Amino acid sequence: MTDKFKPYANEADVIRIGGLEIENRVDRVTLTGDIVLTKDKAGLALAKELQALVEEVTKALETDKVLPEVVEVKEARAVKNPFA
């Protein structure tokens, strides 16, 4: 799962862990949805996937030598459809 997902590597990758959708961007990783970590083997498997993801994100952030204090998130804006 996370061996294919490289945090901050592109603007295209999207993976799922349970009900979480993890979207990759070059300046952020977005987690949306929810995840239920039940007290069973299935819950343990999901928890380990989530842990691996967070470790990869943390590693990517810690190894970035030019990490800014805060990334400016620009608001989305509507543009005219060039094909309409």
C-alpha cells in the first residue's frame, strides 16, 4: 500500500485505508473520510496501514531540508471550461 504512495511526490496519487481517502499533492497530503479501528484482526490491519502511512509522511517531512514554517494554501477559484 504505502510502498507505492510517496508523500509529496506528485499531484495524482489517491489511496484508501478503510473509509479514509488519502490524496497526494506536492505541498500537502490530505486525509478525508473516516476509519473504524475495531478491536480485532481487521482493525489491527487497518491500524498498521495507517501507521505506515503516517511514518512515510513524517519521514518525508523530516528529510526535507528546506521545509517552510507554513505552506500558504490558496483558495480554489473557478475557471471557464475551455471545452464548453
